[in-house]
Amino acid sequence: MDIQAREKLSKARTHVMITHFALGPLTMKLDPVEDYSHPTMWTNGVQLGYNPNFVNEITQKHLIMAVIHEDWHPALGHHTRRGDRDPGLWNQAGDYVINLILVEMGYLLLDGMLYDQRFRGMSTEDVYAILEAEKKAEEQKQEEQQKSDETDESEPEKSDETDQSDDDQSTDQKGDESDDQSDESDESNELDEEENQSDSNDENQSELGQNGSDQTGDDQSEEEGKGDSESSESSESGQDQPNYDKSQLGEVRDYPGDPDETERNNQEWQMAVAQAKELAEKVGDLPGGISRIMDDIIDPVMPWKELLRPYIEKIFDGDYNWMKPNKRYSAYHNVIIPSMESDGIKILAIFNDSSGSRTNKNMAEAESEINSVLVDFPDAIVLVVHCDTQIHTEIFTY
């Protein structure tokens, strides 16, 4: 164990707990773990992994910022909310959200850290969706550019072949004419070259004996010494220097447990955030922006689909019946699945807001959820009523 790195990290964590009352309970929930396999730091909601080389190199001020950065990942539920999203892109989305918080807390980010004002006020899921769309657009653009380059390269090859054949023909014609002239001049030039060559060889040999060997040896030794010095300086400067990407001070990993344990850990972090918020409010150490973020963590706004589904299931509490297949599903998908059977006839009325404030995307989501209800509860009588400034008399019965 690297004692120096351990003590330096301990001082940074203590500083966070003393100076930031809102983050003290969060910092204490993570157990430090030494990890040379990772270039910087990481967390999974239970542990705080760190590379001792990274901790020793970074300044104490930036180490404190890195500790706070890692505290926010599980506080925001990044270790339990990823789902099937790309881990790298999810980590980037989380970093954009957290770095905006760090700036609001008064910290100066390192050059290259992920920061974009357009993501202010957005959830990590919203930021991820934007990054994913931009990534796909960039990949499509590169593919189109590559196809365009391949097309441009194939066209000059054809023209080059045509030009080359024309040049060969003209060269053959000129070559025949010049051969006769060159034969005559070669004979006269050979006699002059033989006389001049013998005189110049004597002079060059004398000069080389006096100066050549010493000068060459000095230059060679100087170059060798310079090369040794450069390689030595390079090896010394690179010794024990971690190669990390400053755009990502730390990484968030999924919680290492089954779904029940994951949900329990997520609830524990929500309780820790609530305790931290209460403590910070008592001492008056909680900026308004951070307070609102903590409120969203403690009492998150649930998507309406996740609230509607359990409510309907509770109303139609029953059991699956294989003797009575789901007719709606088998009719469209040619697959036999059991139907949900409950006691008595159930009537469900769904009022759909069709006013001008609703976007096409909102309307499509509502229609999709209604169709899902019809499939999952085939025995129910479902009434769909559309309303905007008034309730429309046309009621759809399924």
C-alpha cells in the first residue's frame, strides 16, 4: 500500500467533510480501495477506487474536487440508473451534469474536463440522449465522407492510366530521335572525363586524410551523446507518471449486486442525501442550486408511465390463465401468451389530453401506453376519452 497516497486522499476527504456539510454523509459512505489498474478514480456506490500514482501527482485542491466529483455519482444514482445504455457515454453524460454542479460550488475545472452550459438543468438521461444522437450523426457523416473519398480516388486512376499511355507513345518517338545524337557526344565526353577524374581523385584523397576522419568522429560522438541525454531525460520525466484523461477525473460503475440489493443501495443513498441536506440547512451551508438538486434526488419526479402501470395492475389484480390465451396479442403477433384474469368485469376510463400544448411525441407515447394496456388486460372494458378545452362526446370503447 502506498502510504503517501492514502494519507493525501484521507486529508482530501476530511477537508470535504469539514468544509461541505452537505457532502459529509456522502463522502463517508464510500470505502477507499487502492487500484493501480485504473488511471484515475472510480466508484460503484460502495467503494472509492483510486490509483496512488494519480493521487500523488494531482494537486490537493484538484484531489478534493475529484473526491466531490465521485461523491456526486452515486448521490445522483448514476451507479443504478444506467440500464442497457453504453457505459462510456453514460459516464460522459454524468460528468457533464456533475461538472456543472462543481462550477456552481465554486470549483475551477481542469482544462479539458467535460463542461457545457447547454446541459444546465437537464437530467443525466436527457444529456445521454443528446450525446447519443450527436455520436450517431457524426458516425454517419464519417461514413458518407469515406464513401465520397473512395469515389474521388477511383476516378483519377482511370484518367492517369489514359495519360500514361499517351506519354509512353510520345516518349518512344522522342527516344528514337535522341539516341543517334547521344551516341556521338558520348564518345567525345569519355576522353575528357578520364583526364579530369585522375586529377580530382588525388586532391580529394589528400584533403580527406587531413580533416575527414577527425570531423566525422566528432560529429558522430556528439550525436550519440545527444541521443543518450534525450533518452535519459525522457525516461526520468515519464517515471511513475500516470497517463490519465483529464476530461474524466473519475468513472462511475454499476452497483455490484442483484436488482433487490441495487434498489436497496439506491434508497440508502437517497436517505444519505436527505440527511446531508438537513445538516447543511441547519448551518446555512447550502446554495440554492444544490438544494434543488438534492430535492430532486430525495423526491424524484417519476415518469407518468411508471406511476400508471402499478395503479392499473392493482385494480385488475388477478392471475395469468393459459386456458384463455391473450387474443389481442396472438392476433397481431401470432404468439400465444396467457391472459390476465380477474374477478368480475372491470371498466377502465382513460382521459387523454389532446390540447395544443401536447406535442406529437407526447401523443404518440400516450397512444402506445393505451395499446399496451389493451394487450395486457384483454378482459377489461377500456373507454378512451379525448379532451382539450372540452370533453369530446366521441368515446372509444375497446
